[in-house]
Amino acid sequence: MTETFAPVTRFAVPGRIAVSSRAAAEWQTATLTEVRRETPYAATFRFAVPAWQGHLPGQHLMLRLTAEDGYTAQRHYSIASPPEDSGHIELTLDHVEGGEVSGWFHSVARPGDEVEVRGPLSGFFAWPGDRPALLIGAGSGVVPLMSMVRHQRARGLSVPLRLLVSARSPEELIYAREFGAETTPVFTRSAPQGVPVGRMAAAHVAPLLAAQPEGGWEAYVCGSNAFAEHASRLLVEAGQPVDRIRIERFG
């Protein structure tokens, strides 16, 4: 399996994080050090990557597995950890039925195993913490958004941040134990007693747009194609400028 790679443009946030295109273009060895179960279908995989040059919350990387016969498989994965977690990166992966790479991680991988990573990639979806952020995700789409939440906490940033996250049930809400007052969960199939069940709606989004902070929100939407379209439509209908909606989609 081969791939053409175009290095990302160098970018920097003054006084915060700078990542060179040279570092992003090189494959590095990542050693699995920990596996944490998040839900029945998702787990977080923590890697030691001593030469990692840092990333911005919201960025992703390329991961490569190589079999004994030389066959390689490559996948893009969002980075869940904040840039402050120096020398380490975390990926949270769903166990996709029939998934070549996710299947290996969930069924075979053990601490001490090595993979290759390259990145960080793409600055479009990145949030360096310099403007109010309204984050909207569904399922594993919450992964890059959690990097942003963790970054805000690690730096003690006062800039406003809110997270709307959709999951089928409380048991399938990734990172549930980490969420705080900044997060509003929406459950589409089952919910705790007294909590309504249903799709994310205008009632969830409109109040945040009606009482937005000075300068307005920069909106970040991540999820399936269908969810991204639905959530971005809710934002526009609530008054969010189209040019201030950043979307990352999958599926």
C-alpha cells in the first residue's frame, strides 16, 4: 500500500505551540503503554512517542501497521490528548466490525506493541485556545473535541468553551467520567430518568447562540456525514455565520 504525502504548512500560535512540517512528514515509532476502556465499543490507546513535536487540539495523525509479510495498513485518527501531554499521544478508537486496524487494536494489541505514526496533520480543525469555542460532536466525533476540552483545562484558559455531545445512551458516551459543566450530553435511544431522549435539536443549540460570548463562537462540528450536515444546519438556523463553522466528518 503506497500513499502520496504532501507536508503540511508550518504554523504557529505565538507563545504557545509550533509544529514544523518536517516533523509532520517523518514516521516515528509509537509504543503502546496503556489501554483504557471508555465504552463497550470504544477504548483509548496511550502511546509513548519521545520525538513527538507537539500538536494543536483538533489535529489528527496517520498511523501505520506493518505485518510480518510486509503488508501495511494506514489510517487517519484524531488525537484525543492535549498538547501538554508531552512525549505521549492518545487515540480513542471504536471497534468497527470487520475493521482491519481497529480490530487489531481491540483484539490483539497489548502494552509494549509498536506502531508508526506521522503528524500532526491539518490545521483547519485546530483550536489553539485563542477564541470562544462551541464544540458539537456525536459518537467518536467527540475525540478531537476532547483534546480541546483537555487543553483548556490544562492551561487554565478563561476563554469560553462549550461542548454538545450526542450518544445513543449513557453507556456509549465516550469520556463520560471526564465531562464537567462545559458539557451537555444528548441521548438518542435511552437516557437517565428525567432526561429526554431524542436527536440533537434547535433547543440544544439556539440558547448557546442567543447568549454567545464577546466576539462570538468559533464552531467545531465532528461526526458522521449525516450528523455533520444536521448539526451545521442547526447552527446556521440559530444564527452562526457559515464561515465560522469548521467541520470534520467521517463515514
